[in-house]
Amino acid sequence: MSAVKETTAPASSSSDRVRGRRPVAVRDTPRVLSIAGTDPTGGAGIQADLKSIAANGGYGMAVVTALVAQNTRGVRSVHTPPVGFLREQLDAVADDVVIDAVKIGMLGDVAIIDTVSTWLQETVTGPVVLDPVMVATSGDRLLRRDAEAAMRALLPRVDLVTPNLPELAVLADEPVATSWADALAQAERVSAQAGVIVLVKGGHLTGTTACPDALVDATGGLGDDRSLVEFDGLRVDTGNTHGTGCSLSSAMATLVVRSGSWTEALGKAKTWLTSSLRHADVLEVGSGNGPISHFAELWASSGTTSSRQDGAGILTGWWEDIAELRTRIDHLPFVTTLADGTLDPARFAWYLQQDAIYLRAYSRVLARASALAPTAEEQVFWATGAAGSIEAEMELHRTWLSTYAVGGMDVEPSATTTAYLDHLHAATVDGDYGRVVAAVLPCYWIYQDLGERLVGASHAEHPFAAWLDTYADPAFATANARAIEIVAGAAARADEAGRETMRRAFLASAAHEEAFFAEPIR
């Protein structure tokens, strides 16, 4: 029998485990119990939970709360076994097996909720994740309305709750949030009232290509006294999302035991789920809202299916790789003083001079990307970007620099600017299209990401209002989204060595972006 690594996660200031919540015993192969309803087509409920747990490295167990007659088109009927039998199932597992984590799904009515709540209090010592299943994606009601208060009362007995936006509204007893900011505020109120971490999911937001998620803990227990940790992501264009909530919550229950960290668990779960969604259409299960492909990454790595990689998932991983870097950029003195209007105009002028120098050379790199592009559409996209960079440089010279900078462009590039441009030019030398576009992407993506927050600081009297307002340009947001798609496609087509070359180019450019924002105020 092979040895199993099992330790207790060390307590430290960087831990995102909160005093008073259940401790997380870190284990390589978590034993995870799903308490949920069934789905005979295999896409949701305990069937999806068991797949999700296995796909993320755990051993899954299941206790049935309800037998559901459903398929990809909807729910037909629900049969609920007696709650006494439910308790017998729970006790049978706990009497024999060490349970490292619990995932709770469909509960249905007050009696079931009360039975599970009592059992949790009497038996469970590890982390508990609650997916408050109330309404199916098809619109079918899966929780009696008279049980909503009981569901709210269950929250203090769990560690993490993972509602979609309509379910978050029910838990908060408020209207459904229509913006990401409103959803985060609503989650903070739920977290404060129940003492629970809330995983906010942006999948139901409309009118955006982004699909953000966030952990909200009103106690500030997400490491370094943080109460909010956000994760960006790209929306996957698929109608096959059946069981996504079940799968994400069971993945979180598994991965938090493997890592000891809720934030690390969510980062890994998002990468896995994005890949599972990207490959969902291949399954061709049902004629309605089909399931995700839980084992897509495993099948690809084992050669069971095509080895073509999921480009969006790859880029999501790169973006998470620079999460701490992006946080550092947000807190740089140049960025914070630009936002609050206290930035020294001389510092701003110096930044503008270096930015103009950068844009002039950056346009040549974009032109090189256009020359190497495999399609006419991509060729036009990068050529348009190159022309736009020249236009932006001329605008800087004509307006901003004439106002703020003595000498206009008659300055030398700084060591930081030179290093960044040397890196970009080096990426073009060997004619590797993937390397070039990966190297230029951070200038789009980080600028857009930072700009979304900086534009919120603008007001009529702000000394840099005109500059901040440039971040709100919808044309740049569209260009950024297209650049991400193009690089994702290049990553998907590349072999393993090519993807690693692209990743290194992307990470290096991101580091140069941070240095560029840091240099004006040292």
C-alpha cells in the first residue's frame, strides 16, 4: 500500500483559513462526500460531483437527498426519500470513512436541510462547501419557497457557499444584482451576516466577454487580512453548461483539502472548469443544455482524445500566474497618486515621454506580428494596432507632452524602457508568431485591466481626468478581447515547447509592464 501524505496546514499570516472555521487537513487524495440529488443523464447532481472530485484528484462518496427524473431539457419529477433514511446514509459513511470535506447540493425542503444541518454539527470536522441549489439552469424550481429561510439558517454551519446570482439574491433576501460591483456588495452582506465565505460567480452577467469570480469574506480572512480576492476569466461560448455549479463547488471541496487555501483552490478550479467548458460541445450529450467535459484534460494528456490544447484555459492560467504582479501594480505610488490626483506633474510628464518612446517602437513589433500572421484577418488586426500606436504617440506629442513636458520628445529612453523594448524586439527575431503575440499581449491586457479601475476615479475636477477617461474607450476594450482570442488560438495550435516559449514571453512582458509603472516614482 502506498503511503499517503497527510499534514495539517501551518497557521500563518498568509493563510486564508479563519479562526472559528473548520480547519483544513491537507491531504493528497481527499475523501470528499457529496450530499445531493441525482441526475440520470450524468451532467449534474451527485453524478457530476463524483466526476468533478475524481478529475481534481479526490475520492468521491455520495449520499442521496432526492431522486430526480431529469435530462438536458429539464426536470420532470422529484422523489424524496424519508429523512430518516437520509440520516442513515450519512451515519453509514461517517461511521466507517474519514471525511476530509463535504460538498452539499440539492436539499429540497426544510426537513432535509434540518437533518443535514444537525449531522454537520454533530459529525463533521473538515471544510464544508454549500451549493445552494434553488433553481436549475432550465428554470425549474429545486427548492421549496418555504425552505429559503432554512437555507439561510444553514449558512453559519458551512465554510464556503457558492451561489449563482439569483441564488445569492435569495440568500441576501434582495433583488438580483445586475452588475459585478452590486454582486460583490451583496456577497459581502451575506458573508457578514452568516460568517461564511461567499464565492461570487459572474457567469450570469450579460453584455460582457469576461467571466469573473471572487471570494468574499467580510472577516478579512483571505490572507493578509483581505476580504476580497477576485479572479478574472474569459467567457466560454457554449450552451453546454449543465451542472457547472455542482461541478465547481465539488472541485472547491476537493482542492481546498489538497492545498489548504480557498484562494489557491479557486484558481485551480477555474482553470479546470474553463477547460471542461471549452470541450463540452465535443461530448454531444442530449438535445438541450448539455454537460461539461469533466475529464477533458485527463483524456487529452493520456492520448484518449485529441492533444489539441484549450487556448482560453492556457491564457487563464497565464493570467492567474501574474495575479500577484497585477495586485502590486495597483498599489504602486505612480498608479495610486494618478488615481487620486496627487501625482506630481513632473513625474507624469516623464512617464508620458517614456510612453511615447515605447509606443513608437511597439508599433514596429505589432507590424512584425502582422507580417507573421497566419490569416488575413489577424494580419489586418495587428497592422491596425501598429497604426494606432503611431497615432497615439503623435497625440501624446501634440497635446499632453506640449502641456506637461519640457523638451517634448527630446529625451533618451530610460533603462527600464530600453529593457522592455529589447525584450519585445528579441521576441521577433526568430519569426515565431506565437512568441511575438504573447509578448505584446500584456500591453493590451494589463492596460485594460488597470484602466477599468482607474477610470472610476475620474471626475470633472480631476487634474488628469482626460487621461483617465482614455481607459474607458470601448474600442480598446474590443481590441483587447480580440488580442486575447488571437493569442489563445496561437497557444492552442502550438506544441508543448511552443506554448512554454509563449508563456515565458508573456510573463517577461508582464514583469516589464510592472517595472514601467514603477519607474516614475521610486
